[in-house]
Amino acid sequence: MRSRIANLWRWVLQRVPEALLLVFVLSLAPLVALAVLEVYGQGMRFLASPAGYYEATRHDPWPALATAAAFLGTGVAAFILWRNWLHVWAVARKMILEALHRKIVLVLLIFFVVLTASLPFLKTEGSIKSRVQLVMSYSLVLAMVLLSLVAIFLSVASICSEIEHKQVHVTDTKPLRRWQFLLGKWFGVVVLCSAVLFVMAGASYGLVVALARPPDEARMDPRDAAKARQDYASLMEEVLVARRTVRSLVPPGIEEAVQERVKELEAQGKYPWEPGIRSRVRKGLADAELAARTAVPPGGMQVWKFEGLRPGREGQCFVRFKAYGSTFEGSVAGRWIVLQQQRVEASRGESQYPLVPVAVVVPPPTGWQTEVRREFTIPTRFVQPEGTLFLAFENLDQRATLTFDPEVRVEVMQKEQAFLPNYYRAVVVLLCHIALLAALGLMAGSLFSFPVAAFTVVFIFIVGLVGVWFASFLEPHALEEMNYTLTQQVLRMVWRGFVGGLLALMPHFGKYNPLGDLTDGKMVTWASVAYAWAVMVCIKGGLALLVGMFVYARRELARVIV
Amino acid sequence: MPPADTVLEVIELTKVFRDFWGRESVKALDGLSFDVKRGEVFGLLGPNGSGKTTAVRIILGLLFPTRGAVSLFGRSPSSVEVKKRVGYMPEESHLYSYLNAEETLDFFGRLFRLPGAERGRRADALIEMVGLQRARKRPIGQYSKGMARRIGLAQSLINDPDLLILDEPTTGLDPIGTREIKDLIISLRDMGKTILLCSHLLADVEEVCDRICILYGGRQRALGPVDQLLVATDVTQIKAPRLAEDALRRILDIIRESTGQDGPVEVSSPARPLEDYFLQVVDEAQRERLATAGAERGTPAAAFLGGGRPQAEAVLGELVQAAQRPLEAPTAEPVAAIPQQQDAALLAELVRQATAPEPPAKTAKEAAAAAAPETHIRRSVLDELTVDTDQPRKADEKPNR
């Protein structure tokens, strides 16, 4: 009996690599569909109005560029994989088999299952919304961290230990090019980790769906039932959804004003010459100008315009804003007014389109809280057919002036898609992280011996996690930094060039982290997926892999590097 | 370009290892040159640290030469086309310890782009050839050293190579395995394959090699056919049936007469090599089908070796028999000659004989003592003679110089 089980186990194990490959391919199939749809959409937009498309692309070239780079990089990678498939898959398959024999996957899954299963029992503020948010973000973060470490150690160890234990002495005498060997290892790590990632993400999704059940109102107290229903509705509308964010337009004339101020500074000899500080100064000036122009004094009113919303009869739009009051009250009295352009026949046969108030959002009894993001809803039917919306804030406070945050201004969020595609896109972005880490691991493994290589990649990983915070040290504090001596300036330039360059090469896991948006019910856009794919997998990952291949192919494999 | 029948050409190979600061730390090879012809077994000999392994690694492209060049089949060692025709069995078994024998052979078969069915066929044949049928599902990490060597040999043959490079093939192997490898080498040579053998176990080399190159300190000290290098022109060896003491004395007198009093003369009776006896004991155990968790006796060369060449296929059956003959011959005779109950006593004696006479160090001493005029007759050995066979003496007991 026991030997039959053992035989069965062995039989299964022999087929696991192919099964993982199948999972990998199947889980990437929707991505291909999404990409094709995206290209189709861009093509249609171009055909509809070439000039408009050009204008939009010039304004924000990243989605188109990232899509093109992702397609190009993936195409090249797929072609190379296809041409060298037998060798690459032989190496990848062996790597997966080894990992299975070492029971890495088993331990990983046990860790994940135990930790994730305990998540729903963690203490939260009690609402189903916060519970689902917690389960979703924690389980995905857990999967991400576990798989990142596995990707690093599998890739580093497989190169270093094969050199150290001299297995490459045999493998390298077979008709296998060294770059194929490295590519096979990368592919093996990616297939293994991403298949496991998709399995974990699927489990986590199942858990979320299981938790997000409508409340059983029949068994509840009527008051509790109402609260539970509201809670459930807010979960479905604010978390388990993909909402698109449209930020209010910047009022015209800001750029010109900044230009004028810059000229003034130049005339006074105060405009810095360092490009980094220049951009920083310009941004500071623009923010100050925007804040000044959109500040609402007591009794005043500021109108914000939104474009590109989706009109409709049903549903709600979520409006978010962040503002600062000029007093220390912590809140400001005021109300939001929805305006619409209405055609009015004026004299001499000309039409005019004045803004007419159509609805008022009643302020909370305590006034609008300042310095935090506030959110309210308005019906979608107020969005005009061409996708524009006008919102005005009327300051009803006696003393306080309200200044809007120049970064956030006012945002309108609309339901764009269901939750599942959004979740899928977020998981694909996580996959990009893992693919990059595997490439970095192989590069470090071909450069250094084991502990050094592992430390290097773990260091890169940590810097990647806190990179945004690290990079903030490089930012000059605007104008006051112009008074450096020449030596200080040169030293700063060298330091910034070095650290900045290093940071640019390193992965920015914080920057591409989709989990915040996902748990906020925000759309993880195709552009961000394409960007992560293009930058992390194709450019940085490809570069790391090329460096690794270059070094590895020129290494004396039989020589021990200590 | 080397001539068509030259498989491997090593030209003025020099390898210098440098330390971190670029200073020369070791000169592992110094102007080594030799070539290996198609179909010969070439031995690379030398004491530990003489540069054998470095030479092999450069030939395989694992190290790059500081000066000089290597040409394999007329091409660079790093060429993929060359690697398709080479098999390499490393000094120690550097294989993936988490994979089992089948998975290992399957992996290497895939690297040669062998189709699935062919991979399975070859893996089965090789596993049987090296006698690992019962251990085929166990991870290689759990193998004993000798078993790991066997799977190392199996992987080197998966592509039916034209050139087989064996680095210390018999270290760690039991006498059966050693015998099998030697037989395999001979039968592979007979199939027309070229073999480069790297060893310091002189007995192995002498038995199978056609030509040898002896290295010391990275330099080539001797190069040529084994039988030419080993002929001791200043010594005569006489073999005869067992002689009475009286006859022996007369022969000694004649020898002294013709060589003068000061020549070294030695009379002893040849002992059967322990290897033969060991093989016989194990053969008996296997005939009784005693179970072992370790390696079993392998079969001769796997059938796919020799490739699609028709004449090789035809010769194969014959070769397999030829390869088996040396195994069977020494075992059959003594069993018939010796009564069973004497086995233990005989073994003790054989062990004594195999260890007592002339280990290499002593040989050197005796060679030094030969300068003295004393005639050295070892009567004690004479008196102990109990068995006489027509076995030749162990070859490496002869002084080589």
C-alpha cells in the first residue's frame, strides 16, 4: 500500500512541472486578451479622431509607450523562448523538479494557508468592509513577500550552488549555451513562482468572495439589519469594484503665471541652474499658484470642472477632496453645489451656456473636516452627456478660507469595471515584481558567490520597498538650497547622480504597488500594468538578465571565486 | 588544422592562476602538448596536483587557457557542435542530489534534444549497464560514493559520445565497478570511440590505455605507447611451472654466472591479485541472489552505444562477450581447484601475499639497494607457496624505471 502511494506520488511529481507551466500559460491568457483589447481600443480611438489621439498621446504618452514597449519586449522574449524551447524548458523543468523535491512549494503553501486562514479572525473595527479589505491586502502582501523571497533564493542559490558544487561542470559540457542555461533558470523561477502566485491569489479571492456575502437580514434586529445592509452596500460599491478616478482640471493660466515668476527670478539671478532644483522650483511655484487661485474665502465659491466621466442614469459617483482651513478649527462650514451648463437663448439669436445649480450636497453638521480626504456621493445622472461635470464649493464659514490640496484637488470616482479584472491586473503587477527579482537574483548569482549574491538581492529588494522614501532625500528643499558653494554643489551633483542612478536602476516596488488601489476599489489601469510589465520585466529584468548572461558566459566556471 | 583522425589536439597549453591582485599564485600547466587519435584510449597520468584535472577542464571549456590552444574535433571546446559529441565523467559526482537517477538521465537527455521515447530507452539501458536498477528512484544525494560514480558514468554516455573524457573513473568504486569500467572502456574503444582517461591509479591505466602522458608540476614528463614506455630493457623475467629447490639453485647459479655477483636477482612465486579473488567472492554471493541496497553488477555496454553505425551494431554482440570474458575467466578456475573449507585460510594468506610483496615504496628502496653487491633471495616467500596458478603478476609491481 505504502509503495503504491509512493509510486503515485512520484508519478504526480513528474507531471507537476508541466502542470505548473499550464497554470502559468492559462493565467496569462486573460492578460493577452486584455492587451489585445487595449490595442484595439487605442486603434479605434486613433481611427475616430487621429488628431485627438495625437493630442491625448502627446499629453500623456505613457500608456501608449508602455504598451508598445511591453508588446515589443514580450514578443522578443517569446520568440527567444520559442526558438530555444527544448533547452530552456529542460533547465526550467529540472529547476522546478528540484524545488519540488526540496519541498519548497509545499512549505510555501502551508505557510500561506495557515496564515491566510487566520486572517478572517483578526480583530478589525467590525464592519465587513474593513474585514474584507484586511483579508485581501494581507493575504496578497503575504503571497508577495513569500514568493519574492523564494524567487530571490531559488535564483541565487541555483546559480551559486551549482557552481560551488560543480554541477555546472557536467551541465556545461552538454550542448547547452550558457545564456540558455540562465534563461532556463529564469523561466523556471518565473513559472514556479507565478503559478504558485496565481494559485494563492485564487485562494485569496475565494476567501474574499466567501466573506462578502449579503447579510442575512431576516435573523437580525431591524436596526442592525439596516446597518448591515449599508455596510454591505459600501463594501460592494467602494471595495469590490474597479473605480476610475478623474481629477478636476487645473484652472487655466497657471503655467503662464509660473513662467512669469521664473522670468522674475532669472532677472534677479535667483533661478537655480541645477535641473533637479529647477523642476522642483517650478512645481513649487505651480502648486502655490494653484492654491492661491483656488482658495475659497468666506462667502466665496470655487468651481471645479471634470472631463471624461461616463454619463448614465443609474448609480453614484464618489467625490473626494482634501483641503486645508486657515483657522485651527479642523473643519470648515460650506456646501457643494452641482452645476450644469444650460442653453439659454440670448438676444440677437446667440446661445449662451451659463452654469445653473441643479443640486446641493448638504454639509455634515460639524462642517467638512480639513486636512484629511473627505468623500461624498452624487448621482451619476448629473454628469452631462459629453462626460463633463461641474462642482462648486461655496464657503459658508465666517472666518476660515479653504485651500485645496494641489496634489489631490477634487477627484471623482466612477465604477468602471467589476472587481475580478481589477484583482487580476493587480496580481499581474505583483508577478512583474517576482520576474524582476528572479532576473536580479540570476545576475547577482553569476557575479558573486552565494552569501554575497543573496545579500545583494535582498538589499535591492529592501531598497526597492522603501525606495520612494529613500529617493526623497535626493530632492532639494526648493529655493533655500541655492546658496551652496560650488564645491558643495559639485559634491551634491555627484552624490545625486550616483544614488539617483542606482535608484533608477533598482526596482521601485512601492511605486508600482497596486494593492493600495485594489483595496480602495480603485482601478488598477491597463496603463499601470503595461508600465510595470514594460519597465520591470522587459527593461530592468531584461537588462539584469543580459548582464548576468554576459558575465556568466565569460566566467571560468571551474574556478572558485571566494 | 589537425589531421582528420586527430580527435583532440592540445598545443602548448599553459594555465596560470592568479590571485586577487593579479599575482601569479599557481602555474597549473606549463606548455603541455599532446594529441589523441581517433579510437585510442589515452591516459593522462600524474600525482595529485600535477595538473591533470586542470588540463581536462580546459579541454572541456570550463577554464580558459592562459596561453596555448585546444582543438576538439577541429573546433573550439566551447562550440555546441563539439559538445554534442563529448561525454564527460567528472572526478567526483557533481550531479543534482535532489534528483533521482531517472530524472538525472532524463534531464541530460533533454539537453541533447533526444525525443522522449529515446530518452527513456537510453536511460533504462544505462541504468541497467551501471547496475543501479534498484536505486533508480532514490535521490542521488542518498547514493554511496561508488553508486554516484556509476550514475556519473551513465550520464556521460547518454549522448553516445565519440569522445569520452573520464576523470579518475575508478576512484570510489568497488573492485567490481572498477573491473566493469575497465571492461567498458575496452569495449567502447573497440566500438571506435576515443577515450581520454585521467588517473593516478596506475593499474587501471596500464590495463586499458594505448598511450599515456605523464604530468608532473604541469609539465609533460613522458609521452608514448604504454607497452613501449613500460618495457624494462635491463631486466629479464622468467616464468616457469613450480621448480624444486635444487633446480632453483642451479638456475640462480647460471644467472650469477652471466650477470656477475652484484646483479639483483629475485625469485618468488606469483600471487593471484586480490582483485580476482574479490570478484570471485562477490560473484558467488550474487549467484546466491543475496539482496543488496547498493549497486548491483552492471551489464556490459548499453546497446544504443555505437550509434547507428551498422558495422558497430554487428560487432556489438561479439564485443559484449569479449567484455565478459575477463570477468569470468579468473573466477571459474580457482573455485574448482580449491576445496571450500580452505577458503578462509586461503583468503588470509592471499591478503598477506597481496600486501606483503613489494608495494611501490619498497620497490624504490630495493632499487636503491640493488646498487649493493648482496644477492637478495626471499626464501620465506618461497616456503609459503601453496598455490600455483598461471596468473600473471600484478603489473604495477615491476619497477618502472
